[in-house]
Amino acid sequence: MRFTAARIDWLVNVIFKWLISTPLLCLLPMVAFAEKNIDLTELSIEELLNIDVYSASKFTQKKSDAPTALTVITAQNIKDFGYRTLSDILQSVRGVYMNSDRNYSHVGARGFSVPGDLNTRVLVLLDGYRLNDATYDQGPLGTEFPIDVDLIDRVEYLPGAGSAIYGNNAFFGVINVITKSGSDYPGKGVELSGRVASYNMDQERISFGKQFDNGLDMLISGSRYDSDGEKGLLFPELNTSKTDQGLTSHGDFDKANRLFGKFSWQHFTLETAYSRRDKGLPFGIYGTVFNDPRNQNTDQHILVNMTYENQIAEHLEL
């Protein structure tokens, strides 16, 4: 039997009608959604408080009833302020601060940040897909983040403890990165970008996005990032003759390569990504030889995520 999208929709509806006549229906999550495109600038304060939100509690409720304030950074904000990493974006969020040890970017919230905590108290999501690794539970925030920031449609930051809803690591907050779609690239759908900066840094990206007449929405992108990093770093605590008086001459390099694909058709969405970052370590971390150019960390992400979403009834979504 060929399982086309229409046949799968028919099968889902048959199962749903069967469930209506059984007690199993009480096991299904009831999700009401009344999301419409509206001009927020034309609404009064009272009307703004009555807008339906979802992320705060994972069910639809009035914004005035939500237990927290959701912060949203849009693609236009990213473009206007020139943010180049997820760490830069989060730095703009109220109550959040960032720091870097020239290896990883670390996030702090509500005045609390544990050195060496590796972002284990913040859950990082990509279109709802968990990115915290399985070894250290670390959330990627710097150049090791698996997609280019130009592919981000918006970033939603949900502050406060959310582990009861989202699971592990959501103690300080949840960061959900929502990616663009092929329909966001009008015209021929091809976009090229490049930039250069200090420390011999250069970055290039090519993206193709299009929504076809048959409903297929496709976005494919590849990018690279290369920087020699800062030279002449001084570490006073290593100021001895054996360690070159604590002065580095190399080793702060940062190289990243990323591939991303997103395909949507009817109720199906397939996302796949590959990224690899090689970051030089200019200091003698983990007992390594100080100022040795061979010191580096390699971060690699490979993900494939497929989802099926369908509104079965007026107040029920599968």
C-alpha cells in the first residue's frame, strides 16, 4: 500500500473518530488555538493582555494569565543590531548576561552563573528540537551553534524554571530558536552574503529558499566562518620563562562550517543539519601545554528531525 499524505490524513481521521467513542479520548491533549495575524500597534493595553500565548505553559492562555513574560527577538532585530551569534542575541535580553572563556559562551540569568556550569541550566531548542548534548548537557550558544544566525526567524526566551514543562536543563529558562522557511526568500530565492573583520576573519553564506506551486517549501543553506583570533594574549598567572611569560602568539583560531536543510509539504516537515567547529585553546586548559597551537576543541552536530502536524478538529491538534 502506498502511504501518500492524503491516505495518512484519512487514516488519522478514522482513528480520531474511533477514539471519540472510547474512553481513550481523555488521554489526548486538548489544544485550543485561535492565533491570527493582527496588527499589535492598533491594540489597546487591555487588548494586548488578552492575546493568546502558548510557550509559557505549553497550552493556550491569555497573556495576562501567563506565569512569565516571553521575550521575542525577531529577524529584523538581529539584522538591525548586527548580532552574529546566539550569544549576541541573548546578551540583549533583559536579565540575561553572557561571558566567554575563549572556548565557549556561558549564559547567566537572574544574577546567577556557576563557573564551569557549561550552560546546563538552560534548555536550547531548535524549532523545538533539543540541542543540549548528551554528555555534558551543554547548550550551544557561540560559533558552535549548528545554524547561521541569518537563518533565524525569531528567538523566543522563556525565563524562569520550566523543567516541569520542558524537562531537564530548563531551570534558568528555555531558548527556542525558530528558523525561517523557503517562503521567506522571494524572487529567485538565492541569497549570498559575506563579511570580513579584524583578526583575519571572513564569513560566507549561500542560501536557497522557495515555495513551489505544489506546496513544497524548501530552504537549503551552507556557510563557513574562519578567524585567526586574537594574538598576544597575556595570562599573568602563567608569567614564567617556561610558558613564554604568559604571552600567547597563536591558538585562538575559530573555524566553523554549517549545512542546513528544511523541507515542508502539507503536514510534514523535515529538518536536517550538520555543523563542525574547531576552536583553538590559547591557554593551558585540561593540563595541556600552554601556547601549543595543537590545542583545540572540536564540536560537531548532526541532526535529522521529522514532524507531522495536523489540525484534526476545531480544538484538537495532532
